[in-house]
Amino acid sequence: MSKITPQPGIMDIALYQGGASHIAGVTNAVKLSSNENPFGPSEAAREAYRKAGFDLHRYPSTDHAALRAAIAEVHKLDADRIICGAGSDEIITFLCQAYAGPGDEVIHTEHGFAMYRICTLAAGATPVEVPERERITDVDAILAACTARTRLVFIANPNNPTGTMVGGAELERLAAGLPEHVLLVLDGAYAEYVEGYDGGARLVDARENVVMTRTFSKLYGLGGLRIGWGYGPAHVMDVLARVRGPFNLSQSALVTAEAAVRDRAWADKCREDNTRMRAWLAEALAEHGVPSDTSCANFILARFANQAEAEACDDFLKAEGLIVRRVGGYNLPNCLRITVGDEPSCRRVAHAVGQFMKVAR
């Protein structure tokens, strides 16, 4: 047996399972498993990407200055306190790499995004899972779980895969109640889907212990390019800049993201369409006897009577050429996460769930 072994914690990582993209033997399947924008990126973003093809032989900028300036302008932030990464996943990795290690603890909630646990273990730290209250982040449970070993607390708001979120007052209470050595990370991957929500930016500006992460993968339709960013206190951004690789984003990604964030009309349209179809889909599922919590993101967490029913429904949907997401790995075995697609996709999946429920109950 080889004596070459990885760092402690690495072999405790369960490989991340992304949303399925194909069904064996089925062509033109409808993918509603990865929370992608069904309309894709804006035409301005597509054009920026096309033009970037002429400069593929050039290295990208190392400081991401143009993209950071665009993000700062649109969101009214301090560009010097923005860091960009290969998706918000990389910002999460930076945070764990920089602030957590052997002997430290990192808190996430029971239905929180899988990357929190993965990045914690990769850093050699110990993930601590705290309960939610009816699939909603429980601030008191988080505060009670903090110890002298706690270094980071990850909160997705809105949360994936539940779609629920907590209000600004609760986030402020959490930030104020944390021990002084703990950093609160607000994952805002779905923040753009909430009208008027800043993802926690004001809280970041008001405190020294809060960081916000965001992504271009959801509303902006750029999941294939892997672009994310973080915003935080100067002392944290200085630390993260020291672990970030100098060329972690390609020039194609940088210019496409800049065009995307500046195209506010497209972002507004996508948000409005999602809001309309999300409400329709939730109501349609409820009429078929499949409840869901009020979602603030671009997906519905459909709840079934038990795990067997959820999995049987998933199998039925696959047979109909519809791909949704099982979420047993998120401690929700009786649920299916269904991305809000375009109107034909939403109507098709709602009809199929209805057909299944007629037979199942």
C-alpha cells in the first residue's frame, strides 16, 4: 500500500454531484436541475465574448480592475474591496484556505450549499452543521453552535436548495452576536432574484466581520464561464488577495461579465420573468398536492409525502424528458428541486407532476 497520503479531511469529502444534464435514450430533454437562467446571457455579454476571441493569445489582467469597477458602479460599492474568482465557489475556497485549518470549526446550516462542507474539509478544518427551523436559517442555533474554535459561518441568503431567506434584522443580529474572532459569510448567489435586496452589502459596510459573495452564474446566465466575486472589509480583502492566483479569471470571462453586469435591462427582464413563472409554478404544484415554501430564488423546492414518492416522481419526470434535482444529499430526501425555466418548460413540468400525482395518491 502506498504511503503517500493526502492531508487530513480530504478523504472525508464526498464528491460534489452537479445537476444531471442528460437522460439516457432521450433527446432534447428539458434541464431543470442546475438553476440556470433559461434565457442565457444578454446579447451584450454574448458580443463581448465573441470579440474576446481575437485576444486569446493575451494574458488577462491580474487586478480585474475593469470588472471590479463595473460591479462597484452598478452596486454602489467600493471597488477596492471587491475580489473576483472562478465562480463564488472560489471565493468560498479562498475564505476557508485563509481563515480555517486543523483544529478550527466552520459552521453551516443543515440544508446549506454543499461547497461549505467541501471547502472546510479541504482546508483541514471541521464542518459543524446546525439545524434550521422549518427549512429557514435559525440565527439562535448558529449563535449557540459557536465556540472558541469557530472561524467562519456560511449563510446562503436566499438559501440553496430551500429557496428561503432571512431578513436584514436577523442578519444584523447574527453578525452582532458572533464572537469577535468569527467571520460571517453571506452567500448571495441568488440575491439578484430578490427585488431591492443588496445581498448584505450594507451590513458589510457597517461591520468588520461580514463578507458577501455573489455570482454571474445565475441571473446573468454565465455559469459556463465561472465568474464570481466577493465584497468585504479591507482587512479581509487584503488576506484573500494574497491567496488568489494572479490569472484566476480569463480575459473572455472578465469582459463578458463586465458587459453582463452593465446590461441592467436584461437583468431586470430575467428577474421579472422568473418572479412571474416562479409564482405560477408554485401555485400549479400546490394545486396538484405538492407544497413548497415561498421561494426567493429561481427554483422551487417541491415537497412530497416521503422519499419514495419524491424519487418515484423524479423517475416519472425523467421518462417524460424532464430533469430535476434530487436533494437527499442536502438532508431533504422527500423533496425535488425544480428550476424555474421558461414558460413552456414550467407548464410541461407542472403538467407531468400533476399526471404523476393522480396515480401516486
